[in-house]
Amino acid sequence: MKQRIRIHKAEPNTGALNFSHLLDAPAGKHGFVRVKDSHFYFEDGTRARFLGFNVAARSNTPDHETADKLAERFASMGVNVIRLHAADAPVGEEARTWTSCKEAPLIDYAKGNTRNFCEEGLDRFDYFFAKLKEKGIYLHIDLLVARDFQEGDGLDYPGGMPLCTKCFPVFNDRLIELQKEYAQKLLTHVNPYTGLAMKDDPAVITVQMTNEESAIKGTAECKEIETLKPYRDEVQRKFNHFLLMKYDTREKLKKAWTLNGCCALAEDEDPGLGTVRIAEGSFVQPVNDPMGQWDAPCGPARYADYMEFGIQANRRFYRDMKNYLRSLGVKVPIVASNLLGGAADVYGHTDGDFMENNSYFNHPLLPFQDTTFIVAGPTEYVSVNPLTMQTGIGSLVTTIPSLAATAVVEGKPFMISEWNEYGEHPFHSTAFIHTAAYACLNDWDGLILYNHHTSECWDDQPADEIWNVFDCYNDPAVICQWGFMASVFLKGLIAPSKNRVEVVHTQDDLLTLPNWHAMPNTFLPYVTGMRNVFLDGGNSYRGNADVAVNAGFLNGADLSEAKHAVCYAWSPYRDAFRRCREENRLVQASENTEEIQPGIHLGEKALVFDEISKIAGNGDYRKFAELLDRALKKWGVVPEDAGLADGTLVSDTKELVFDPDHAQFSIRTPYCSYFSGAPSETIALSDEIYVQVKNERISLALLPEDKELLSEAKEFILTALGTTGMDETVYNPGPSMMGISFTAVTFQGKLFVETLEGTLLVKAEAARLEVLNPVGEPIGSYEGEKTREGVRFKLTGEFAGANYILHIDKKTAD
């Protein structure tokens, strides 16, 4: 039943929904965060995991009353990290926008430059930091996000530089100097409320050097922005210098870029004159067919050299910045950046102490108008099959775990620094627990949802309306499930995989990016633990993973020393320039195997695909997954009743079951249980608790309250919600782009949650069921009927609450 509800961004949770017990205040009491054994640990040896929110732009400098209220609110939810994001944003006149507030920005833009802090803004920033620390909430600090460089900064070129301009701050020396100056002022300033500079404060878990930054980001959209043309020219000039260093002359470059009489170097291009054009990218690393048209505007040769150039530029910049931050005295792990869609980009960011990535689903197009958002689909998350979602499209379409996994690197902790499912589809609650569950399976170290709110005030955003889908403070699918998610992730209630599969990239692989490069990511993170490996000293893998899978962009990786190997190649060549055709690698890998299907070989140590494009070349990876699953079971890596079965993905721990074709996802562990999607006739949440549901879609979460184990508990927190959003939302056809249909979603009406309708059966002599509002206050109860099976509750959905307390007064005898 649709029930209107309110969720206030600054109201603390109470009673059973007060999850502040998950925190250990004050933040920093266990010492600084360190990297150890591929994970985060505090100095005292305690494993550290982090779950929380971004607060963006003007949200970084709330007034003191708002800071007090927000710190209390976050702590009561069980939030143990806040990413203070985009504090460098320019000032905006309009409230609740992605800008700094004019009364108290962190950077004093009024001075005509970005080199000084505003006294009031800095005081607010410091106070907010201190209040969060006091409550046991750690801080993630970023340095360059939205800074609107001004002409008064002494820039190399006339005019300023618009905010969020990517790529150029990696190359331009003056912009790098300004980044270092900002870091020095921010990190060494002593906070009067804590008595510590951030560089000396163990409440800080990391310093992120840049946000969504990379040398290989596209700049085509900057062509017509007059003030940015010199920066774009500088990148091209440096690329030409790189080409001269590599090839020495135009003639040698022309020879290298010529294949079978076809030359990719245009007549008007000369590296000596700086006229060789860069490879036009996009917001993330663009794909590039290794067997694609040779003289295309971004053909294989140009792309390969630009990736090599970009990797060098990224690594040079991040090494230099990291060394500078260490020289300031920064003690915590330092991360490079966080929007990594391809192998070259990932590798170029590995000089950080750990890895981050951003991953979204149903992300609307920008800019948006009022409360109307243009989105592809929108798609129901629980119905998306990762093995088929890229069919006919490619890596442009992805899920949160699949994209995130692109940047998971062996030997380094991993965190998603921004993620969300934005709620344009009315049933989207699956995405949040689903992501946390697979983060546990893959043993990731942090999840920071984007974005809690965009405001410096506690009372200027409604509790009963969605004005901006980027602000999730009152999304019932997020807030009503948060306590469950925090308990699961921070306490590790879902077991990590005991197995490890490594996707192996050679240095040559980094110079191309097939459209189907993400194929392993669409299967492996759902069934086992997956990480990426980059070979630096030759093409031979000598790791100790249970299985090594070649990335296979090119045909060069040697996996002969792996325990088990999966071999294929999207190109028959060892190199991106198509000079060195490899005839023997897959043949040798197939030795001591049986040809189980034409062109597919399986043995005790290897699975080999002669022509991967024949079974996966259109983005449908089901056949690949079926064969890989067969191999994993043959090798004893995945149990027979796990892996892939009739389209269902079952984790090797057997705790997670994802059946997208039937819109069902479930978790069953000794410590918690969860179901989301299209309900079956009866849903078993434990051996004693069963639900029959009338709703077409439902998410159900069960968490023991008084004991650790479900089997021993007599008090439970039950969460149940169907569709959510605004009750008069309108969906209209939008444009069609790249073969994808978009929808204009206009949020109207009031905030609602669809409450549970059906029957709850508790196998007990007596039980009580109390309904809570979103902050934990009792708003009603259901009377149970004693039957032969136990106590049966008929749920009408009449109460406007998605959370319940279930008391079992006396369990039945076994």
C-alpha cells in the first residue's frame, strides 16, 4: 500500500534504528589508517571498513547548528565515514546548488583568485570536521574537484578555467603548483576545534589527490571554449613531444603508423610542428577495437601511442603529488583519483596507496531541469542480467559491481568513493544491499554513497518531497535499509570469498581496449573474489591466484605458471600495431586439454578459447560464463551447487543468490537474511520466519537485534518496502541516443513508500510485531493469530513505516 512518509535529513534515529553502536568514538582512537595485506588497518591492528556518504560543495561549510545536527544524524544511522567532497567549488547565488554558499565558502573567491580561504568558511569546515570526529565518523578528504581557477591565480594563459575541467590539471605546471599550494594550506592548517592539522589527525582516512581526473580524458567539448583552447593545445604539444622522443622524426612516425600501405598519420600532421592530433576520448577511457579501421580518426596506432603517453603523464603527476603530500607530513594512505573505466586508466592510477572507483546506475543526463531527469530506461536493477546487459552495446552499459571491479587491483585496498542508483525507477532498493553484499564477497574496504544532501542548512530541504535525485537524504530505499546495510558491511555479516581470481593485463594490453573488455567483470565478482593484475616485467604471470584469466585485449599473456588459466584473445596480434601475429600461444595453452566444443578446450589446468569473438563478440557473455563456470567447478574452485545455474549467479560461499531473469536477489547467512525482487509464494527469512507477499515487488531484510546469530535471537529488526519515490511521478518518452531509449522522469507529488502487504508467519508460541517510522519511533502494531504452525500476522500495509521490531516471546520446541 502506498503510504506517504517524511524523512528529515537532520533528525537522528532512535531506539532500534539507532545504529550508533557500530561506531567507536572518537574517530582516530585506534591510530592512523594503514595499508596492510591489501586492506585498511588501524595502527593497533584493527581491520578498518568504511560506509558512509559524500557531502558535496556547499554542504562542507554548514553553520554550527547544522553541523551538530548532521553529526548526530549520521552517527545514529551507523555512518562511519563522510567524504568532504568538492569543498573547492565556486560560489553560487542559488540555494541548494552544487556550489559553495556565498556567506561562507571555503575558498574566498571574492578576492579574485582561489589561493586564500574565507575565514568564516574555514571555521565552519573545521567545526563540522570536529563534530564528525567526535561522533566516531572518519573523514575522506579530496583536493581538486570543482575549483574554478581565476585569472588572479597567475595562470599561464589569459582568462580563468571553468570548474570540473579534467585532464589539464595533470599537464599544466602552474595548475600543479596551485594544487600543491592548496594542499599545503588545507592539510597543515591547525583546526582550532581539534587542535590538530589534518595531516596529523588520525580521523582522516585518506587524502585523494584529484576527483575523476585523468590525462586520457576527452577534451573535445572544450574546443569552442576560448579560455581552454591554450590548455588543449598544450596537451597536444606535449603529445607531439612524446612522439618525437619515441620516433625522432615524422618519417619514422609515419612508418610506425602505416599498415599494409594505409597510413594513420594525416598529411597535415607533423610532430615537429606540434600538429599531430590527440586521441579524442570521453568522460572515461574510450574503447578502441584492436582490429578496427587503421586510419580512423582514433585508429589503433594513434590510440596506442596516446594511451602510452597518458599513462606516463598520469604516473608522473601522481607520483610527484604523492611525494609532495608526504613531504607535508601526510600519514594516511593517499589515493590518486576515481573514475576509471579502462585498463590504461587504472594502471595509470596505481601509484596511489589504494584504489578507488565511481560507479552509478540509472545516472541521469546533465544538466537537469527542475525535478525532471532524463535517464536511459530507467531500468529495474534486480532485473538486469550482467551477462547480457552489454549485448549490442558494449561497456557503456554496466552495473555497480561490474564497473567498480575494473579498478580493483591485487595488493591494494579498494573503495567505491561515489555510487548510487538514483531512484528514477520506482523499485530500486535492491541496488544498495546488492552492492554491499558483493563488496563483502570481494572483500572491498569502503563504500561512500553519493550524495547525502547539497545545502549548508539543516532545514531548507523538504522531508516529504524529492527535489533532486542526487540528494538521497530522503530516499526511502536508501534510508530505510541503511541500518541493515551498515550492519552487514561494517560487521562483515556476509563472508568474503576464500578464492581469488586474477585478471591479468600485459603492458601491450594497456594500449587498446576492446568494446567487450569488461566481460570477466560481468561474471566473476558475482561468484568469487576478483582482482586485476598488471605485468610490469615481461608477459609471464607468476602470481598465486586460484585462477588467472588473461585480459586478452591482445594475444601475449603467458599464464603457463598459473594454478589454473583461462586464455583467449580479442586480437591475433601480440601488439597494438598489428606487427607481431601470435600463432602459438593459444595452441600451447591448449596442450593436455580436451576439445569440449569446437574451438574450446578444457583440461586440468586450462580453459582455452580459440576465437572468443564467436561466443561473446556481441556482448552476450552467457556462453563464456557457462564454460568458465564449468572449468571453475572442474578445478574445485567453485562448488557444484554454486557459480552459474540456469542463469542464476550463486556465490562460492553460497550466501548470495542473484537470479536477474526472474528478478530475485537473496542473502542467507547465519547472521542476516535478505530478499529483493519479485516474491515467490513464500519467502523464508530464517528457519522460523516466513513471509507471503501480495506486493509485486518487495525488499525484505532481517537482522537479529539481541544476539549475533539469527538462530539464537528473539528480537529482530525487519525491513520491508516495495516501490518508493514521489506518488505523482510522470514518465514521458525522451530522446534516443546511441541506440538507447531515454525517458523524461518528472518527480511530482509527495514522498511515499509502498508498505508490506501479506502474511508474516513466525514459528513460535508467542510473538509481537511493532511498526516504526523512519527514525525508529513506534507508530503501530499488528496482532498475531496463534495457529498450529506458529503466530501469523496479517499485514495490511496501513502503517506508514518500512521498519519493524519483531519480538519472539517463546520459540517452539525443535
